[in-house]
Amino acid sequence: MESSRANLISDLAATLSHVPSKFVRPLGERPNLEEVVNHGVEEEVVEKMMKVSREFFELPERERVKWYSEDPLKTTRLSTSFNVKTEKVGNWRDYLRLHCHPLQNYINEWPTNPASFKSHVAHYCTHMRALSLLLLGAISESLGLDADYINTVLGQHGQHMAINYYPPCPQPDLTYGLPAHADPNVVTLLLQDQVSGLQVLIDGKWVAVDPVPNSFTVNIGDQMQVISNDRYKSVLHRAVVNCSKERMSIPTFYCPSPDAVIGPAPQLVDHHHPPHYTDFTYTEYYHNFWNRGLSRQTCLDIFKA
Ligand code: OGA
Ligand code: NI
């Protein structure tokens, strides 16, 4: 049975005073420890999303592991770290991953416990979709493209969500919640609770993005970098953990359809701006992203023109 292999960090963390060796990064790869407001999404929707997510991770292990799977093709699943099948070092994170659009295709698979999970999460997803579409329109226009350009390129949109749970860690200087990576999708709207942990790389330095109440942090993903022919750059970011407080974050990943063909917008290519990437399907890209693991090196390399 799959659940017997579940090795969720949330169940281990409380019993540990040291970070097990499988989480320990080599020296030099360890953390050096030292937003959208007025978005129109009602505070209540956001609060209920965060509350029901916390309640899910507070359920007894026997309830939570019903959702556990290491199969990335499962559209609703609880897992741990990043890709437990390929990674050499673990990450101090459990996560529940949900596909959210079209809602009616997925909502029946979502957890039934807590009882209000489906309704609160569905409500939140609907708001996040509207906000993502607004954002894509604004970004298209900022590039001098038709407001609908990116929306159209994405084909049948995908919207996925992770509910990230980072337990307190006895030795946060040895490991990461999530190591440095750029998100693979187009844009990510990240909701954080009130505990710090997100950092972004700016001019070679890791800078904390501390939570601002009732706001979303927007991360540009790799697909936006390609579509904009490098006018927008995907942002390298990571999550660090701490020894006293659990932390939760809820990214909404807005994605192209798997068969969407992604490449620089023709309007952004001319003699002075040659295309920086060849066209590829989102499936081709994603396969590469998922199997190589999180890394500071971009996985766009193989698509460079
Ligand atoms: C992610 C991510 C950051 C955070 O899930 O892709 O970057 O603060 N999360 O949890
Ligand atoms: Ni990310």
C-alpha cells in the first residue's frame, strides 16, 4: 500500500533534535541565514483558505496519508520534499498539491476532511484565477502585446495549487524548505502566513520577502521569460525554515496547457532582438524541470536558440 511508504516530515519533525543526514546539504550549499496589495480578493476568502489548510495539516497522520502519493501524474496528492524519487537531499517540507481548473474536473478528488475544505478552497481558486487573468492582461500590455496575447498562447489554462507546510526544524542552517529554483509555469501568486521564510535572489544576494498581511507575492516563471523573449526574467527564490515556528505558504501556479507551444512572441523579435529560445511544448519543458530537481541553474538552457 502506498501509504505505508509515506515518510512525511511533519510527522517526523516533532521527535527530532537533529536533522537526519538525508536533509543535510553540502557546505557551501546551505542557507545563509541572517508583493500585490489592493488585489480585490476579500480578506475572508484568504483567511478561510489559510485556516482550512492549517486544519488539514493538523489532522492525524492516518487521515492525511490517505492522500499520499509519489506519482506526479496524480492531480491531487500529498507528498514531501520535492521529487522523492530522484533527489539526493530531502527538503524540509510537506505539500498538498491540487489541480484547480477547470474546477469541476478536479474538485471531486479533493480531500473531504476537513468538511469545509472543498468549498473554501474552490472559492479561493476562483478568485485566484480571476486575479491571474488580470495580471496576464496587464503583463501582455506592458510588453506592447494585445491584452489577450498570453491568455491565448496558454491554450486551455492549467491552474495548480500547492499548500506547503514547513514544520519547525531543529537545525535550519543545514537544510532548506525548498532550495533555489525558478517556478516552471507562467506566473505564481504566493500567499504566505505570518512567518518569514521566502527569499529571492537580487543582484547575487538573497533577500527575505517578509509576509505583508493580505497580500500576494507574484513570481515570474520560466514561461513568461520565454514568451517575453527575456524582457521579463523568472525569479530565483527559495524557502528557508526556522527552529521555532511552523510555516505555511500557498502558491497558485498559473500554467500553459500541456500541449501549448511556447516561444518568444513574434512581435518581440526583430533584427535587434533575435529570438532567445526555440519553440517547445510545455510538456517537453516540464518533463525536464521535474526530473532534474530544483536548481539555481535554469532548465531553459536546452531551449536556448
Ligand atoms: C514554491 C515556492 C516558496 C515559499 O512552492 O514553488 O517557491 O515561500 N514556495 O513557500
Ligand atoms: Ni517556487
